[in-house]
Amino acid sequence: MFMGFCPYTVALVGLFTLGIVGLTKRESAPARGGSAALAVTGAYVCFAACAAAVAYGIYLIVGK
């Protein structure tokens, strides 16, 4: 059954995309005067939020 458009799914994909972009900026950040550590930390935070959302979804499906 098709449930239609879900904005949470779009937000999760967007968050994952920000993580990917943060990791790709790791090499170019020092050349532009930025911090590679900040880019990597932001990427890991995005990936952790995605993992938490997926884990919560699994929790909702499986239940107690």
C-alpha cells in the first residue's frame, strides 16, 4: 500500500546528504581556511542522527 509523500523521509535523506557533503569537504577545508575537524564532526553528527532515526523506526516496527 502506497502511503504517499512523507516529509520525514525527505528530511532523513537530506541529513544523510549533509553528512556525505561534510566528508567530501574534509580535503578541501584547510585550503579554503576552514577546519577539517569541524566538517568531519558535522558529518558524524548527521550520520548519528540518521542512525538514531533508523533505530527508532525499527523500534516502532518491532515493538516491545
